[in-house]
Amino acid sequence: MKQLALDIGLASDPTFANFFIGPNEAAVRQLALWAESPLHSPVPTYLWGGEASGKTHLLKAVSEALRGQGASSGWMDASMLEPPEFNEAWSAVIMDDCHLYTPQQQRAAFNWFVNALSTDDNHPRWVVAAGNVPPADLPLREDLRTRLGWGHVFALQALGDAERRAVLKREADARGFFLGEEVMDFMLTRFSRDLGSLMQLLDKLDSFALQTKRVITIALLKTMLETE
């Protein structure tokens, strides 16, 4: 059955608080702990896992946590064709989609990594990166690939259906409406199953139900889609 992807704006920025931990407790707790103490210079950290495992959410949560403390960080992902130069004001460098980096992005990533761990100014930075495979399997230049595996490596697992349902139910309860099993069945079989997309769908469905003053049913969800 074809799954639909919706072009809906996120309700809130990714944070540790709105990440459903599920089977990834060790990784989330360590990241949150280190992000609270950026001046302690945690060891390099690499996250890997398949689609919808939460890698990008956690990297953005790190960036948000640092920003909340007044610390800046460098961000690079595969969409940035011309990454910026390393900035000594950064407290961390964060690199997403490492498995997709072009030769130019790999050069920038290596430069970021080396400069971040330099102790010339007695202020080494935290390096946090992510990709879809373990460091040893990354299709990158050797010097970058080996460095990404220097520190802590966490394998992230995507949520199972039971956990997705638990998240949907929790979020619906928090918004003050009932989400029936049949509606969740429809959402999980007809739409993209990654949690971010499901949360976006739930947000839009909640708003539509409030606008139309109707309870949330499959019929209401279909009506919402027809009005787009």
C-alpha cells in the first residue's frame, strides 16, 4: 500500500524533551548529559542508524541545548554544498548525513574535526556526527572515516509499531483528544511511518478538528486530505 508524505510544518523544534527515547535510552542520556556541560569537552560522538531512527532530531537537540546555554555550534549536512569555514567561537561541531558527503564536504568535515579537537587554545570542542552506517562502513576518505570512529559510537533503533502507537496516544492525550485504534491504524498504513511525519500529521489533524468542531475519525482525516 502506498504511503503518503505530507508537506506540513513542524510544530516545535527538535529537543531532548520531545524525543521519544524508546530503545535508545543510553544514547539520549549521554548526549543530554554532555550537552549540559559543553565546556567539559566530551569525546567525539557518532550516531548511526536507518531512516526514522532519530539521528537528525538528536543532533538538532544537541544544537538547541547548546544554544540555550549561550554556546554556538557549527552545523553541516549533505544539503550544504559549500560548508562554512571552521569558527573558533563554536563550542561544538555537528555533522549530519556523513554517508552522503561529497569530496568538498569531506574536506570541510575533516578540517572541522581537526580544528575542533585542537588544544592550541586550550579549548577543544565537542564533535557530534551521524550517518546511516557504522564509521567503519562510511564511504569517506580514510582520515575522516577513522576519526569519526575515535570516540563513542551509538547505534540508534527506529521505533516499532507498538512504540509509535504509544507516542501517538501520549501526544493525543496531551492535546486533550481521543485517538482511536482505527485512526492510528489508518495513519500507520497510509502515511509515512517516521515519527516526525506522524507528529506533523497529528498536529494538522488536531487543528482541523478544532476548526471544524468534530471528533477525530477516519472520515475527518479523509475530509482534511480532500481540502488540501
